[in-house]
Amino acid sequence: MSVKLLGLCLLLGLLCQSWADDQMCLTSASSCDECIQSGLECAWCTAPNSNIRCQTLKELRRAGCRKRHMYNPQGRLQVVKNDSSTEPSIATAMFIQPQELSLRLRPGVSHPFPLTITMPTDQPITELTMDTSPLPAGLNLTFSSILKGNPLVVQVNVEAARCPSERDDSTQRQNRTGPWTVLITPRGFSLSVKTEITLECQCDCTKNREKNSPGCSNRGDLVCGQCECQQPYAGQQCQRGSDSFISPNEDFCRSGPNAPVCSGRGNCVAGFCECERRVNPKERYSGRYCECSNFDCPYQNSSICGGRGKCECGECICDDDWTGEDCGCSMETASCMATNQNLCSNKGMCQCGKCICEPPHTGPTCEDCPVCHGTCRQHVDCVECRAFGTGAKKDRCDQECGYLTVTLVETQDDMPQPGESIAFCKMRSSDDCVLYYTFSRTPSVGEATVVRAKECPRGL
């Protein structure tokens, strides 16, 4: 009973974690600022006309947002001043490195940095102090020792739980993102480290507002990839007035003279296509004429693009190491490597992880060639010991010739006909007789058909 209960608890935990991961980002965020504040893993797509804005980096990539359009600040640390000490090794004054830092901090991301403190030889360090009164609630600095002794190396960890909100006190509302200055000082000394901290609660792209942008029909500002329309306009490109419902000229919504309006997948509003929404929220139409989709791509193993790529405008964009129309072709070559460390033995091409051999070469890595010169000589000793129990390998036949299956026939007429994969062999045996046999190979074994009677010189 206790085992079943434990299993149920683990299952519920996994389900809850899965649900939490799915709910991580505020997909309905109306701005980049709101998005990056909704979760540590949340990023904003700044691509114009994107149908997805706020999601994790993984989901933005799967939705077709290019890396250059993904805004996902992780903070950065800049050393502003880091002078070296000019004092001799036995110093009478304290020295700290670095002396000044500037830190841009995204809430939820911990930023550590080291301080090296050299103390006077006759005065051990006691503790570090700092004035945190300028800092908002939830912004914390902690210390931990990395290397004890003189000099002493201390790690400072800076982390903010969240961005200050408008519900916080009036002082914090006036300065919600900083910068704030913190002085870190060894107790009993006047020398300190100046640390300037700024919270990344606002997106840098908001500073690059494009006024009356052509991408917004010259009726709004383009901010972080989306239009902020002037009154009374609305729509993804500010193309719709408050009284606009039907386009006066649907020709602007056709890809050609006789093409359907918005490719039959949307409505023409003020000369722009507004694509239909799909029942499945992960499926969508896009493009100027709604001509593209992210779901109308080849399937492989019941998954679109084989689960190894994303569908963009009806075409699979495959993940690394995969190719093909449906991303079903592996670019991995290890399975094509022959024992001589050459791909397909240099006798073929490695395609989708398999060797395509040049005739008459065969086998998984094109190492086999039953009709090539030398094949008969290579296997004659094993044919003799397996068929007659004689020859050079008769004492170790089971160990060295176990790969070979032998069938005895009465005459040459009973042998298989030579062909692309079957070699006809006439070889001299250890007793100076002539053996007639055919040889072929499957992926796992060799097969020989041997004439029971040898041709021997008179007197043998």
C-alpha cells in the first residue's frame, strides 16, 4: 500500500511539474516588459507581424522566431575599476580588488563575483559590512568565503526575487529599476567597494521606438516588434479604423490577379489579410496573404517533420544532424564507418546513416565484394576445412571459419549461377586438387556451395 501511495505521489509531482512548465510564461503579455517579468525562462519575440510573442526560448524557436529576434536578458557584470596594488607583499594598508563594479541583474538570476581583500599583516579581517538601505525589498547580497588566508577571497552573490511593483512604497515606485549604489566595506576600515545595481525589468527594445512606422501603416509606433496604434486605428499593422470592417479593395489581399482573397484562409481588412485562427492553438496561418502554415508539412513516425524540426511555410526546417523532406534522414556517419576507418570503405556514399554501395560492393559498410579479385583466395581455406575437414585451417576450423555455411552438391550444374553477388571459384586445395565452389555473403554469414568431388591429378 505504501509503495502504491509513493508511486501516486511521484506521478502527481511529475504532472504538477509538467503543468508548471507549461504555465511558466504569460503568453497573453501585452508588452515585452510584462513578458520578461512573468518568469525567468520567458523571452520576447521582436519580429514584426509575429503571431507569438511571450514564450520560452524553446517554444519561440519551434514557432519560427529567429535567434536575432529573441530578447532574453540574463544580466551582465562590468568591472569599472580594478587598480592593482603598488604596496610590497608585506603591507601596512588594506587593499581590495576590484574597486568598482556595475551589475545589470535580471530578477531570479543570481550573479556572483569575487572580491580579493589583502589585509595588513598585523590586523586580521573581521567581517564585511554594507549599507542596503537604498535597495528595494527582495534584492539581496550575501557573502561566502572562497579562499581563506591573506589575501582573502570572498564571493558576493547578488539576487533579486522580483521587480518592484506599483504596490510597493512610494520611494520604490519612484525608482523601480535602479541604479542603486551599495558600498561593501571591511568593518573598521574606510576603504570600500562600490557596486552599482540595476534591475533588468524593462526591455532595451522599448528605447528604439520607430515613430509612424511603415510597418504600422504610418498610423502607429513600432515598439519591440509590435505596433502601438494611434487612435482610432487598430489591427496588427494599425490597418483598421474603428469603422472599418470590409476592405474597399480586396485586390491588395490577393497574391495574384485570380488568386483567392487571403489564400482562402483569412479576411481582408483595410487592404491587409487577417488570417483565420485554427482550433488547435499551436497551428496557425501566416504570411502577407496567409499563404504559409506551420502544420502543413510531411509527417514521419506520426510526427510533423519527424519531431526533428519545425514546419515553416509548408517546409520542414530540420534540427542539427537531420535532413530530408520530413527530417527523417540522419546525418550521423558512425554507422557507415568501416573497419578500415573509411566511410563505406570508400566504395559508396553514406546516406541517412546507411551505406549506398557502388556495385559490385555490398554489405553494411561496402566491405564485401563476392565477385572481386581475391574473394575466392580469401575464403578457400575455410571452404576446404568446412566441406572436407582438410587444409591449412582444419585444426581451428570452428574458431576461424564459423562464419561460413557450406552446402555440398554433386556437379557444377547444381551450383547457383554466378551473378552480381555470387562469385564462381576454381581454387587449388591443400592436396593439389581443384575445388569448385560459389561464394556469397549476407550481412551476418558467408555461404558457399561446393562440388562434392574434387578434380585431382592422376594418381591422387
